Amino acid sequence: MKRRKVASVLLPAVLLIPGLGGCAKSVDNGASGNDVTAAPSVENIEEPDAVNAGANEAVGLPTDDWVGRWNGPEGLFLDIQPSPDGKSGHYAIANKDNLDRQGDYAGVAEGTTIRFVRDGKDLAIRPGIGNDTGFKYLAGKTDCLIVVPGKEGYCR
């Protein structure tokens, strides 16, 4: 466990200002120079391991759980990988969305979606279920990603 030193310092909280309503004037006969204030105390406080463990770790995005290959019918797929630039929330997407085309796209996390542009259209990958994909082949599955509701989706 890491230990952190915490200093507690007592500061005088008395301030006498002449003329302030209800305050009496103070007479100093040199006695205030003899006041001894306790030195600051230092104590060791132990931090919980859970706090220490997470202190230097980055918090992942919900979309990070989607990394990997997602399958559709007839060889269609969506493959999501972390972006080669290493930026958090950026993804490299390989996608075969129909029998005639396969492309690579750059995706960016936005909340609980990954946004990317295909054929000039801004699309969002979101979580869903097999019934939302529009494919009988995926009906009943529960771990899926939807690109176009009712027309395009992929499951694990």
C-alpha cells in the first residue's frame, strides 16, 4: 500500500479589528510573542488498494468491448480494431456490408456508438439484438451490433 503524508496545520483564527461592532480592543503587553503554537503534525494515511490500482489506469470506453470480428449472413462481417494511431476512442473498421463490396473505414466513439462514413453517409454502429439486424440468420442472438436497423447488423 502506498502511504501519503498529510500535514495538518493549526492557524490562529482570531483577528481583532478596532471599531468592529461588539469587539473589544486588545491590549498587547508583549505576551503574544510568548505564545507557543503546536508544530504541524504529520500522520500517515493508508489509501485503499482499489484507489491505488485505478489511479494510473485509463478508463475504457463502452465501445472498446466491441473490438473483434462480428459476423453477418453469407460471409458479411464487421471487424473493429483499435486505430493504429493509438488514440482512445478511434477505431479501424473493416466491413463487408454486401456480397460485392468490402471496405476499410475510420471510426470514432461517440457515447455508446461508433460513427464512421461510408459512401458519403454518416453511420453509427450501436449495440442491439439479432432481431434488429433484419436477417433471419441472426434472429434470436443477443450480442449484436447494428449499422442500419432492419437492414444491416452483425452478431457474435
